[in-house]
Amino acid sequence: MAVDSFGMSVEEAKAKSTAWAVTYADLVTLLLTFFILLLVILNDAEKHIDRVINMLLDETYEELKENIESSYVSVDRVTKGVKITMASGRLFKSMDDDVQTLVYPLLRQIGGIVRVSKLLNIDEDERFNVLLGALEKRGGFLNVEIRCEGHTDDLPLPKQTQFASNWDLSTSRALN
């Protein structure tokens, strides 16, 4: 049996030289377990935030649906929020971008309802403090977006019009 200068056999020296691999493999396995656990915990937190936001959107949808009383307005719950649609024939005359004055009371009613809705006043409802706190901890915030989209007529524009295209008419309607 061959012995090295430290008094160990070659077989013993080989066994000791690879002993670190077991410790290293153990460390890598523990790190992998830690990161998987971290991913699961963060994923659960994200799902909880999504559930609370969807609950808020559902409540806002129900609130708007109950309070907006007009056959010219539809309220729909869509993937990313709540959509309020008004019949364009009531809002605008054909080829015109001016809102008809008879619709002003309805627009004021809708604006008033939206202004006091839960979605725009989330900080007044204690049930959502956890959501706001969780978002704040992550450096995020609840982004509530109100978009006004204009649509054009399905008729071709006459040659003598103030709009260069139906796109211009649509944009002007959205701005009005």
C-alpha cells in the first residue's frame, strides 16, 4: 500500500479530496430549495393582490350597474376593469364632434357616480388597507385609469367637412 508524505494511503487521500463535493451539493440543494420557497411565497402574495383587485373591480361594476339608469348606457365588467359604453347616436350627430346638449344631464350623472365609486375612493374603505399596504411595500401603487375613447361614423366623410379623415373625427369626439 502506497503512503504519501502525510502518512495517508492513496485511497484515503482520494476519498478526502472529494469530500468537499458532498458539502457543496448540500449547499446548492439548500439554496435551490430557498429560492423555490421564495418564489412560491411571492406568487401567493401576487395572487392575493389580484384577488383583492378583482373584488374591488367587481364591487365597482355592481355599483355602477345599479346606479346608472339609462337605456343608452351599458356597463360591462371586462378583463382589466369596468367599461361604460354610451350609444354614439345619442352623443353625437352624424359627422359631428359636438356632444348633443340633451345628453349633458346623463354625462353629469355618470361623472358623479364614477367620482364617488369605490374604485376612485379606495383609501376610504378599510377593507382595502391591506392591499394598499402590500402594494406600497413593493414600491407599487394602484393605478386607476379612466379613458375616454371616441369612435367615428360608419359613413364615409363628405368632401366638404372639417375633418381630414374618420380618425380625426374620432379623436375630436374623444376630446369633446
